[in-house]
Amino acid sequence: MNKQSLVGSLSFHLQRALVVRSEFGLRELMVRLLRRLGLGGRELAAWQKRKMEADAEFDRKFGTDTGGVQNLADEHGIVGENAKHGLAHIASDPLQFRLIMDTLNLPVSEYTFVDLGCGKGRALLLAAQFPFKSIIGVDFVPSFVEAARTNVNIAASQGIRGDIEVVVGDATQFILPSGALLIYLYNPFDSRVVGKVARHLRESHQEDRRPLVVVYANPVHLSEFTSCGWQFMTKGSGWVALTRQS
Ligand SMILES: C[S@@+](CC[C@H](N)C(=O)[O-])C[C@H]1O[C@@H](n2cnc3c(N)ncnc32)[C@H](O)[C@@H]1O
């Protein structure tokens, strides 16, 4: 397995662990991890170490605070009705993000990038390194949106584009802008909300048949997309890109 596949695979396993913890509790997660003791446990520890290093490296470079793992149970004022269906905040991996963009090779200057569940804005800042037409982040945790806006301003002072819009809202309700879209999901919600978002995006596309690409990283609930007519465009280790016929 090459380095990038390993990163994707480990990232996938950590997200699975977070899903188990959020849906079944810490005790069940520990039971499952103990069952896998040995190589599985070492892989997870190695991934966590590498992730902490990557987070620190990114934030050191830009003077931002986009990393760490934040549990939604510790956050206040979550908007909408889907708080219990959201997964913990964990920031995108810069290496995986670049790999996705290089593989997709889209004419990004024609596309708006929308991160549904943008957290503290890591993926927004990664997208800002590509010439997207515009960049928008949405998160239902007000303190994450505030942190993302602060991070955008800090990065802008380092020469990264500052015209990034970050809004508080529930992903299932977000009204998509017109024009070609790249929707980015970094395993933000459980199956119920992934299903709602997949149908919400399908309806938006039925009303406005523009190019629409969904990148789903750590696609734990992929069947929610494929079961409502989304088609594979391409896939890599730990991520998929989906689309619909225009
Ligand atoms: C795994 S983090 C991803 C962070 C960011 N996209 C990145 O790649 O760095 C998932 C984020 O989704 C947000 N989220 C979960 N459910 C949501 C919902 N229904 N609407 C909006 N945001 C949601 C959480 O608050 C969290 O910040």
C-alpha cells in the first residue's frame, strides 16, 4: 500500500471509530477496538499521531487554529433539528485534499466550492489555494463558524484569498447558489442526514441542471447517495466523487 492509500485508509478507520463512538458510545468503541488489538490499534495510533502533526504543521504555517477533534456534545446553540445526527469536528487532511483536486482536474474557475459542515474552515482554506469562482462554508455550530471566519481573516493576512463566505446553517436546508458546484463533505453526518442531503442536492439539480459534483471524503454512508440516483464520477482511497447527468 502506498503512503496516500495508507493515509486514506487510516483516515477512513478513524472516522468509522468516531461514528461508532457517536452512535453507540465510548464503551462500545472500546470493546470494538479491543477486539481489533494488534495491528489495527497500532494503525489507529499511527494515524492519530500523523494527523496531529499534519494539523499542527498546517496551523503553524498559516497561524490559524483549524485542527483537533471537537465533540458536538460540548458545543452550544447548534441550529436546526439535526444536532444528534452530526459527527465530531475533525479537519480535512491537506494531502488527501490535494490528491482529490488533482484527480478531479475540474475547470475550477467555473465552479463554486461549498463545504457542507465546514467546521473551523480547514477545507475552505485548502480550497482557497485553487482558483474557484467562489468559496462558501456552512456549519450548524455557531462557534465553529466564528472560528472559521477568524481563520479566513488570518489566512487572508498571509496572502490567501479572503472572499470566503461562512454561514451558520443546517446542511439539509442550505439553498445552493446557481452555477457549477463542487459540494464537499468530509464525513460530517450520520446516514439519516446524508440521505436528506443527497435528496436535497438531487432536487436542487432537478431545478437547475448545472454541473454538480459531490466529493464525499470518508464516505461511510455512501449508499444514501447511490440509492437516490447519484453516479460515480471517480474515486480514490477514502473518498469518492459523485455526479448526475446534466
Ligand atoms: C468532520 S467535520 C468536517 C470539517 C471540515 N469540513 C473540514 O473538512 O475540515 C464535520 C462538521 O460538520 C458539521 N455538521 C454536522 N452536521 C451538520 C449539519 N446538519 N449541518 C451543518 N453542519 C453540520 C459539524 O459541526 C462539523 O464541524
